[in-house]
Amino acid sequence: MSSWPNKWEELPIGGVVDKPGNSLEVKTGSWRALKPVIDLDKCIKCLLCWVYCPDNAIIRRDDDYVEVDYEYCKGCGICAHECPTKAIDMVEEGGE
């Protein structure tokens, strides 16, 4: 019989981790329904999207513009919400 609890109430405090330090192995971008698309013409290089991204999926380039690492972006939309110039649009996955 498995030692795992059958009910969510019985899960150990702190959650369940498959394997510590596996974030580079787990490509979370496949969970996404919407994806951020950046219009560099509107971007003022404020880097707020980069600061607020919870998944480190916004990559800061050498010229201080940003791009999205779609392998890890979950499509949460925080980057678009924080962008003061609305340079980031959340679009349906597969469209642009």
C-alpha cells in the first residue's frame, strides 16, 4: 500500500516536491493557455516585467530590452499587468 495520503487534507505541511531542484528539468510552458507577446516599439526598458515575473521567464538582454523564455512562461499575465506602456499583450497560445 502506498504511503501517500488519499485526501488533500492529509498532505504533509509544506507541500509535496517531486525532486528538489528540478526547476530546470520541468518545462512549465506547456501549461500555458495565453502567452505574452512584447512590442519592442512600445517598450521603455523599465524592466518591471522582468522584476515581477514569478518564473524568471522574462530574459533581460544586453540592450535592456526583454524577451520571453516560452519553455518556462506559464502565461500568468503578471508581466502584461505591470507594464506601464502596455507593450505586452497576452494572446491565445498558437496565435500572434
